[in-house]
Amino acid sequence: MKLPDPNGLTGKLLIAAPKLQSDIFSQSVIYMVGHDKFGAVGIVINQLAPNVNIDDLYEDFHISKPDALTKYPIHFGGPVDVNMGLVIHSPTDEIKKAVRVGDSIYISACHDFLSQASMDKKPSDMLITLGYASWTGGQLEAEMMESDWLTVDASPDIIFEPENDQKWGQTLSRLKIDKTIHSHQVGMA
């Protein structure tokens, strides 16, 4: 079984295989923001952060909040540095330090994003997260060899899909995998 080029996972979606039922990453979809021989970093895009709302972030950053963001959800980006806020978003000229990760997908520090994006010029799509997932060099590759993870090309329609509970099934269906199968023999796509 040949693994993808180590740099090839940046900008892709990493999907928890159906066999990962009791793991913290069970049914997770992770947007990969970096992957090289030293390790990998990604952001879970389909889980909400418990007990956190947008008001908390604006208060922590001492920034006045636009009323239009009152009900905006905060996502659990992963178990590492859960106080670190990141925003995955569509292109915008408003955020000066935004980093392009994939086709039409950017990432920004939460503070920079919330203090710079005005509501009339904010990106059309955005996903605010706390924390991230990371792997040491070779760790993710080993997990992929154990068929714990699958990959698919990232697309804005999945990343910014408003229904988190739909993202995992949508990514599996793109690979033609039935999400109801809980086999330990799931292969790599």
C-alpha cells in the first residue's frame, strides 16, 4: 500500500475511518493545514466546542462584537492547545495575515480575524475553531497504514457545510464508503 506524498496532505481532508468508534476523533473530518516529514497539523471541522460561544471570544480578546455574529458557532478544532483560536475562511482582503492553505481556503489567527473582519466585508464562508490536532513525524503515516484515516480532496462545500453531522457522511460517500460499516478492514482510498 502506497501512502500519498507527505506534502500531499496539506489542503486535503482527513477522515476518521468507520472503525474509530471510541476514539476522540470518532467520525471526525479534519482539514489538513500542514504535513511534512516532521509531522502534521489539522483542524477538526465537524465538532462544536463545548460550553464556548462567540461572545466568549470577543470578551477574551477585548474586541467589540458585531450583532450579526451573535449566534455564530465555535468548533472544537482538536485536543492540542484548546485555547488557541483559528479561523478557516474563504478569500478576503480584510485579513492581512491570512495564509492560503488550499484552493480558495485560508487560515487566520482568531484574534486577527475577529479584530480585522468587518461584517460588511467578512468572507462569505468561515469556520471559527479552538484547538487543533497534530501528529509527530511518521505518526500520521503509521495511523494511515493501520487504516485509521482516509483522505479526500478538500472542498468548500464540505468545510463550510452548516450541518456538522453531515460532513463525515458526505466525505465517506465521496469515497463510496458506507458509513454504517464498522469493519476493521477499511482500506485506504
